[in-house]
Amino acid sequence: MKRYSLLYILVTFLIFSCSSDKVVDVVDASSIIGTWDVTELMINNETASDDAKNARDILNFLTAKDCYILSFTFNSDMTVTASNSSNYVEISVNSSGTGLEIPCPTESDNEASTYTFDGKVLTILDGDGETVSVNVTIDKDMMTVDAADLDIPNFNDSGELIFIKR
């Protein structure tokens, strides 16, 4: 009888102490509402193209100057506005000839559209009437998006774009 009591206690302990290794990231769909600025392009230096490496370096330089060249504003009415200044980035040799200058662009291409977000997948209707769906991870004020899925020139090599919420 004592043996069965010990076995019963052990089984009870195991049942209540077992947990799943799965971590479910449940994100409220409204967490995407607001303006998100791209601040970083995370790529693999060994496999990334030179264009992707240059885009990463330019993005890092401009972000350090509080210049954000790609932003998305998600509204509660399911509309989104994309502001992209990457086509207006100009690189020049500085006046002393000792380095490069990259001023913050003053122009941008803006596009309004609609979106859906279920807490994990963001679907945007692009300017050509096609839908673009991307997996999104939101952790507080940081959003991570697969760069290739967005199909934005110079940012579409494999890697991740990191957005920070204003």
C-alpha cells in the first residue's frame, strides 16, 4: 500500500509539473496601430549581396541621424500609409574629399492602401491591386518583418527589417 501511495504522489507531481515547450506568441491585432519606422536591416554578411550590405550601412547611418527612410502608419480603420524615401537617397563625396555625405532625403513616395492583421500575418493591398502577405513579429514597440516578403528595392534580400514604433 505504501508503494502505491508513493507512486500516486509521484504521478500527481509529474502531471502538474509538466509543461509544454511551445511558446505561443499571441499578439493583439490592434498592437500594429501606429507609425513604424524601419531602423535596421539584419542580413547575413556571408550570403548577402553587396547591394543589401550597402543598403544596411546607409540605413544604419541615416537612422543614427534620426532619419527614417521607410515608415508605415497603420490606422484603426484598416488603412495604411507607406512612406518610402529610399529612391531619394543621395551619396556624395564631402567637400573636404575625406569621406561620403548622405543627407536625409526630403522627398518620399507615399502610398495609401488597406490592410488586415490577425496578430501574426499582415496582408496589404499594394498599389498594383495585388495582396502582399508577410509574417510579422511584434514585441512591444519592435516589429520584425521578413525583408524579402516586402519586395522593396534594396531591402529585399533575405534578412529581416526591424521597425520601431514611434
